[in-house]
Amino acid sequence: MQPLHRAFRPQWSLRCGPLASVSWLLLRASRVHSSLPTTTCSSPEKQQENEVQKDFSSRLATGPTFQHFLRSVSVPQEKLSSPEAEDPPPYLTVDELLGKQRKVYLETYGCQMNVNDTEIVWSILQKNGFLRTSNLQEADVILLVTCSIREKAEQTIWNRLHQLKALKTKRLCSRVPLRIGILGCMAERLKEEILNREKTVDLLAGPDAYRDLPRLLAVAESGQQAANVLLSLDETYADIMPVQTSPSATSAFVSIMRGCNNMCSYCIVPFTRGRERSRPIASILEEVRKLSEQGLKEVTLLGQNVNSFQDSSEVQFNNRVFTNLSRGFTTNYKTKQGGLRFSHLLDQVSRVDPEMRIRFTSPHPKDFPDEVLQLIHERHNICKQIHLPAQSGSSRVLEAMRRGYSREAYVELIHHIRETIPGVSLSSDFIAGFCGETEKDHLQTVSLLREVQYNMGFLFAYSMRQKTRAYHRLKDDVPEEVKLRRLEELITVFREEATKTNKTSVGSTQLVLVEGISKRSPADLCGRNDGNLKVIFPDVEMKDVTNPGFRVRAQPGDYVLVKITSASSQTLKGHVLCKTTLKGSSAYC
């Protein structure tokens, strides 16, 4: 998945394995504020709050124990269709599960899946009576949606918690105390450490526990710490319509599956996101239709291994058709059988709205059979851009990474894609300094960058993560300074080759979806072309081919034709020609 910040970062494919299909409940009897400075407050409101908390605690003490939740693992539970339909726990009333207009502040870190998770979280909380705020100072609840893919990502959260501790201390005497929650992958991976080390944190919710947030927040209101972090075998949030967090957005992410079965040796996500499970196609199409009705012009289908999608939700889908893999690729798991596959989903999604662009990420190179490539070539609204994570250019390192292919198989796939989809834009992920990587291995990655000439790249130095296969079986033996030096060399080579590739666009006419004003110049607009490259052009009047005789200025969500005049490794620049439509643009490009 593409991270939210900084270029050259990798589209990490999120991966994980299941632990249970029910919640794990952790209630800590110690007060959340025990590590904070003691403050005396004797207001009537505070006394009333203390009485409420005592009443809640007494009911909590007579409620289910931790063993109760463990025993319920063996009892199959029929999943209800929506979080609103669930009965409250015996130690809570319906009223205590309501937000009562408490204000929630959400911060998102990491990949696009976390952006989508944030929208799911807000959908759940909004329906339970919470309000949204963009002002940290007025928030009653602060929730951080976190990433664990690298040590640096986790350190960012630790630093943020240190900042929030001071804010929480100021609120000790407030009528509505500040509650802080850690959501997502870091909550899943470091549950005990977070609760023991950071008394500032009131609740934890793993990626499959967002439905439980109203209960967790109700428990936190009593002064207890609460957590639900076990993974699910079937949770996809298919029945929850995410609430767009950016009202002016022209594009949206649509999660089509969760989890991953690949188990690459370097990746922590198998232990934070669960096994692969796909949403029913009907629910995906409904969400895309609603986004189209809202006027959005682009959707990106999201998944940890998006192109291994398999909808087996209905009996008629469960035929014994085997998975078709790319030539020369293998899997680390038993080959899938039956169900509706990614090519079927892509076909159906592209038919919803001919004026809506379709993208997808993050795929695995093994899951690009010819039917998927042909579909991308044939449909005008499926972007001719493919993310193809390589990770390394050395077959020896790829084997240690358990990627399921050699350099030769990867390069052959590149050639096949370019033959099938002329003009396709390619991007990739690379890891510098993986376990046992020699200078020769590194130079093979450099040569792959030069050979393929990607349009976009996301590169990182290797970060060893606990629980991964590499942590248990390999040695992180490349010195940090060597990793960083190799990373800089890869970035330099990528920029050189991307600049060469992008400069071939100079003189061409590109269809651009306008996003808004350029960050660097209020006189310019920016958008993205079919290949997902940023395009900058002056904000001037132009003709509108959909309304002959009219001149207009481009607005977010418009499709415009831009004549490219210059290019760098990350950006194209040009001058705007006219406003057009997605379907009608092919006659001009």
C-alpha cells in the first residue's frame, strides 16, 4: 500500500494471520490516571462523575470475566448484519454505548488501507452519536490509526503519545476527561507493551475490532483500560459504508478484501491484519455506485493482496476453478479453488460508471493472469497503470524473502505486461539491505531499476520486525550505514531512470483528473494522469468540449486535456487545452 507521506516509500502489501473469530477483552482494574500527576477536584460535576463510575465499576465486576470470552471461542456466533443491531454487553446499558455528542479527533498514519479504516471507524462512531472535530484542543476522544510496517512508523506514535500526555494532564479536572485510543496494526502488535508503558492510553482496537469501539469507549469512560485486538476469520466490514473524511475529495478508496496469505519473510502484517477474506462483490458494487452518485471520479480498490480477490460468499460461486498465476510464479499457500475472482470484480466495477476511473493496489506480481491484463487494456476507465512490487533484483534475495519468483520470471512478466498494455505506467517497491544481501545482490537491484525504468518507485531500508519469519530464521546482518547508503543509491538511480521515462511524455497530450490548487503555486492547478503521475498546469480559462462555445476554468473533479511541456522524476508540467470527458478523451490523446 502506498504510504501517506514522502515519495519513494513502498506500497507495502499488508499481511497477517488469524488468531480467533471472537473478541479478546482486556480490562485493567488500575485507574488510567495512575501515572499522571494527582489533582484535587471537588466540583459537583466531578462528584457526580465519580458516583457514575463507581456504579459502572460495580456492574462491571459482576459481568463476564476474561475466561468467559475465551470459552465463547468454541461457540459459533451468527454475525449480525450491522453494529446497531447488536445487543449491549450485560454490564452496559444502551445509553452508555452512545457518544452523547462527544467530539472525536482522528489521526491516520501509514498506508491507504488505514485511510479507509479511518473512514470505517468514523462511520461506526457517527452512527453511535459521536461528533467529528478537526481541532485537537476541543476533542473528548483522540484516536490514532497506526502502522507497524517499520520501526520508524511505531516510533512516530510513541512520540505522539508523549505529546498527547501533556494535553491529557490539563484535562484531569474537566467535566469530560480526555480519552486516547490506539487503533490498527500497532495496537495488534504491541498490545501489552502499550497498556503497560503508556498509562495515557485508554483503549486499544485492532484492525478487526472497530465495531467494538462504542463499547471500548464506554469502558474507558469508567477509568478502565480496555482492548479488543484479536483478529477475525471473516470480518470485512462489508455492511459499513465508510464516511468520506475529505468532503472535497475527487477520489476514494474502496476496501475489497482484508488480510494476506503470502507470508513474505520480511513482513509483519501477517500478524497484524489476518488471513485473506474478500467482501461479497454485491457490497463492493453498491459502495462504488454510491460514490459515483456523490460525484466522485476515481476509486482505488484496496487489499493487502488485492488481485488475489476471491468471493465465495454464495454457493453458485464455489465451482472448482483453480487460480491462474502469472507464468513462473508460485505461492506459499494452497492454491485457491472456486469463487469469483479479481478479473470478474474489475469487469463489474468498471461498468458502474464510464466516467469513473478505476485503480487498484496493492497487488502481488503472481496474480496477473492474462484475463486481468486484457481487461485493463480493453476498458477505457481502468487506468493503464500497474504497481508491481519487486522488492529486490536478486533471485537469491527474493528466495530468502519468500516472494515466489525469480528475477527472470519478474522481468518476463514486465515484458508481457508491456506487450499486452502498450504505454502502461509501472511502479514498484524495493527494500535495501535485507538479511544477507551482498553488494552483488544490491547491484542486481540497481540493474533491475535501470532495465525496467519505472515511472514511480517506493523504496525503504530494511527494518527487522518481531514475529516475522526473517526475525526467527535470518540474521539482520547488513549494517545500518550500509543499508542507508544502498537506499540512497537506489533512490538516485530510480530518479535518473524515472526522469528519462517521464520525459518521453513531453509533447504528448494527457488526460488529467483535476484535484485542486497546486501546493507550490496558487496560480496553478494539479491533478493526476492515467499513470498516476502528478501534473501541474496554469489555472486559466479554456474551452469546454462538452458545451461548445463556452469557456470555463477547471474545477476539482473535472477531466482536462493538458499538453505536457516538461517532466521530472515525480511531476509533469504543461498547459491546459480544454475540459472534456473520460470516455471522449481518447479521440484527443
